[in-house]
Amino acid sequence: MADQNTSNTQPPEHKPESKMKHIVSFGAMILLTVAAFVLVLRDVVPVVWVLPLMLGFAVIQVLLQLFTFMHLDQKGSFYYILFIAFGVMVAVISVTGLVFMP
Amino acid sequence: MAHDSVEIKPGVHLETATFEGKNKVMGFWMFLGAETVLFACLFGTYLALRNQTVNGPSGADLFDPVLVAVATAILLFSSLTSVFAMMAMNKLDKKGMLFWLGVTVLLGLSFLVLEIYEFIHYIHEGHTFMSSAFGSSFYALVGTHGAHVTFGIIWISTIMYQAWKWGINTETAPKLFVSSLYWHFIDVVWVFIFTLVYLLGMVG
């Protein structure tokens, strides 16, 4: 949390983010998307495995999106992660409650 | 915090260079946390009601994998172009930034056109907001996402105009950065929509 001091001095210079990192991350997202489609359109795994695997792919893809495209991997992101994690926590509780409500 | 105190040069993160900019980004993550909960409630409702089709068409009857794949590809690609825009912004490359933002907006528009076409098709098939609980929860969820895309297109376009007029500085950079976070968030929500609405609907 070194960046959290609210100084108006020169902000630290960052090395420019490499384009490669984002392209690799994008490639991984494409692969995860294709994998999810293949699971559903081809009978590669037993039906009971489809939903958990698909959800797993979605979660990995979203984490990639958050930590590369949305820059959460950079220094000084502690509070951003805290806020979004709290949102996700309430979200998971809400969805679980709604789905399993009798 | 005086804006002039920050020297504008490539490599400096202008979006968080001022106290105001920092607060904007911080506040925006708080907003995204709240948005996550909003969409979670809509997802939960949809998942609970998706089999209540009242003799109308079900997801398995309606959803077309090709259309969903195209929509997913468009949105994922627009997320990448939005990252490229932010990288151009950090290099103070205004032209490059406006180009990539323009591509992002165009991809967003094509996604929207595809979604409108899809909804019109569904309505002809008898799947409407009022046809069943499945219909209501489907349109509430996917429609709210579509409304976010619409808002994102308008928002990014107006900020593109500001950046074109005033350039990349400590005033415009936080706005550009935050709108790109919003655009990524739209894609994050779509990942769960194609998984839990479309693909799960095709499984049955």
C-alpha cells in the first residue's frame, strides 16, 4: 500500500505495460471461452461435469480480466481489490440464496 | 491539489496523479462492487425461474450457439481494444487512443445491433417479457446488461469528444480510465451471461 499516501508530488513513473501481457491474457480468455462452448456443444464430459467446469472457466476468465485488463495487478490496488471482493462476497451469498430458496 | 503540479509526460499514470483522480478510481471500484451485487440478484432470479416457461419456448429451443459466439467474440475483442486505448493514453498518444476507443465503440454498437436482432427474433418465437417467468427474468438480466452497453457507448463517445478537444491531462485521464474499467466490467458480466444463460440453457 505504498501508493496510498495522498501526496501531490510527482507520481511514480511506471514502466509502460507490455502489450504482450494483454495479448497473452486475451488469448487465454479466447481459449477459455472456446473450451466452455466445446463442453456444451460436444459430448466430451458427463453432463454433471458441464456446469462446474464451465463456471470454473468463467471464474478464471474474469480473474484474468480483473488482474490484467483492469490493472488490479499494479501496485496500490489493495482497496480496489477489497471493494470488488466485498461486492463478490455479497453477490455469491445473494445468488446462492436465490437459487436454493424453496 | 493543483493540477499544474503534475508534469505531463509519457509513462506517468495521469489517471491517479491527482487526489481527485485517485478518488475517482477508488470510488469507481466501490461502484463496481455494487454493480456486481445488482447483477448477482438478476442472475439469481434468472437461475431460479429459468425453467418456468409456461408452455412457451425454452432456452434450449431459442438459443443459437453461433449468435452467442459472435456476440461473445465482439465483446471480448472490444475489451482488448479498450486496453490498447489505455496503453496509448499512458504514452500520451492521443491519436492512437482515440482510434482504439473508436474501435471499442463500434464493436459495442455491433454487439447492440446483434442483441436487438436477437430479441426481435425471440419475440416472434413467442418469448417476451410477459410470456413467462423465464421471459421476465431473461429480459431483466440480459436487458440490463444491454442497457449498460448502451450507456457505455454514449459515455465513452462523449469522453472521446472531451479528450479530442482538451487532450490527455489530469482532468480527462481519470474519466477515460474509469470509463474503460466500466467497459471491462460489461465484458465480465457477459462472461457469466454466456455461461449461465446461453450455454446452460442449451444444456437444458
